[in-house]
Amino acid sequence: MHTQVVIIGAGPAGLLLSHLLANDGVDAVIVESRSRAYVEKRIRAGILESSSVELLESAGVGERLRKEGMEHRGIYLQWPGHRHKFDFVDLVGRGVWVYGQTEVTKDLGAARDADGQVTFYGASDVALHDVDSENPYVTFVDESGTGDRIDSQVIAGCDGFHGPSRASIDDATVMEREYPFAWLGVLADVAPSTDELIYAWHPDGFAMHSMRSHDVSRFYLQVDPGEDIGEWSDDRIWSELRKRLAHDDWDLQIGDITEKSVLPMRSFVCTPMRQGRLFLAGDSAHIVPPTGAKGLNLAIADVGLLAAALGSYLKTGSTELIDAYSDTALRRVWRCTHFSWWMTTTLHQHGDAFDDQLQLSQLRLLASSKAAAKGLAENYAGLPIGY
């Protein structure tokens, strides 16, 4: 098979890239190691920046998002005895949307079906070849057990942290930060007890109240990285959430817990994000802790840049945008990595009384200084794609 672009990975990054390329008249084939059912059921991020929503809308896949998504003006930051609302729209003129990554993936998959584009799900032994040449290609074994080869002009690695693409960057520099805590994540069939997300600093550990829809809520508790999920009964989870999120006359509503898992916290950046005709996007190149809600948005921003760069190169032969892609993408990656680190270290317990007081001082400053609050709002609501 021959195509212009082979995309490794059918998550939101790969699917959005294929759709943007198709809109620009560029052919692409996707190779994905998981089944479609698995990809479309993965529970991941749920916060979209305004620039992410705008890009999805401009690509023609924002209709259901606007109908079913939940637009939010800001967040609450909380510590014992205090809950302060930050209205991002008032502060910087833009808010965020709650719309799960699973829903974005479904919307993009449906759009790809409508375009009649080719996707190989359930591929194994995926390998990249000759990425430094003008004719890179990908080999894999399809679901039927048949060996396949796709020749192309470009390969886009959108295959996440564990995919094969990053290993093909010979001179990659990898920088990581492991955090000494994790999140116990909970999905529950209960309407949200809040109009905006709550980020709570507490002496016993961070807690968060988020949501997935008008009927489903998402919660997080700071735990140790090696925490045994079997030790957390539903009653224990609700008790701990009520304690850490407690505030004045407000009450947390409870419901049936349908999913719970432990999520390790880490930061990871690979540079450069390109070698020859191979370009990385999304989690294959970088991972941030979820505290700042940047993971999915970074992937979308990468793809927005990459689609424009590949379209220019494949249609006109200009290398200006593809040559600038890695440096341009990494500027935003590092800004969002810093913001995610800052949110994480400000809100999580480190077991040190000195750090406790520094964190509380930072929270009080954010609640009392419009300049400090504006900085929070600008970063959380999102920087422009191409920043």
C-alpha cells in the first residue's frame, strides 16, 4: 500500500491529524495496535481548552461537543476553611469545556468513517523503517495474521508513551520527573455536587471533584504510588472525599462507583520531536501530570501545528514549517509542563510542615491578587496553538 502519511496510533491525536490532513487534501492511513472498541472506551482526560475546542470545530467535529459538553467559566481552589472561585472568563476572556477524551475519540472516528479513510486496528509487530530517507515505510501484522507494508512520504508517531515511534528518534534526549504520589481516580453515577471543578489542598492529601456529564462525576484522591486499590472500599472512598472536600454548608452527594484506578504521576519530555520524515505528537513525545489538565490539549496543539506543516510540505514542497515543528511545539510543551508541575507541587502534600506553609501562602496570594489569579487563568484556560 502507498499513501502520503502513515499515522501510528488511533487515539485523538492520530485521528485528528488524519482528519485535518484529509480536509487539506492529504491522504493518510492509520495503524493502531489496539481494537477500536478498546480505543473508544479508554477513560482519559476530560478538560478541553478553548483553543482545542476551536480547532475541533474548524475541523468539522465540534457539533456534538457543543451540544453535550459542559462549558465552564473557571475552577475553585480550596484549603481548610476557604473556597475561592476563579472566573477565567472575567480574568482572561475564555473558559474551558468538560468533554471526555472518549467522546472526542468517538467523534473523530465517526468523521474518519464518513471520509472513507483506511484504519488498521489490532495491528501487531508495528515497525518503522528508513525514517531518514525520502521513502519511509511501516510494517505490521494485521488482525488476520497477514504481514503488511505501507510506503509513504511521512510517518507521524501518535502512538503514546509505550508505542514504537519514539524509539526511532536516534539522538533523543529524554527528561523525566517522577512524583512521590499518585491519584486514586473514581468515576461515579451521581450528578456533580458543584458548578465548577474543585481542587482541594488538605493536610491528609489533595482531592478533586470533577465531572464527565450532568449525571456522572469524576473524583481524585492523593495516595501513595504503590497504593493497593483493593484496600479502598466504596465507603472508604466516599468518607475520604467528604473529609478532604468539606466546606461550610456544602455537601458531597454520593452514588454508585463504576470505575476506580490508581494513576501514577510523572512528567516526561522527549526532544527533538522529529527525525527525518518521522514526527512525534502527543504522549509519544511528552506526558504531564493531570493536575493542570494539559495532556489532551497538548496533543491537540501538536496536531494543529503538524497538520499545517505536513500540508504545506506535501502540497508545495516547502520545508519551512516541518523544519520549525519540533522547536515550535516544544515551546508550548515546556510551558504546559511547568504549569502542570506548579499545580501539582502547590496542591499535593509532601509531608513537610515548611512546604505546607509555602503552599498555603501561594493559595492565599492567588485568592487575593488579581495579577496572580490572571496568571493561573491564562495558563489553565490555555495558550494559543503555536505559542
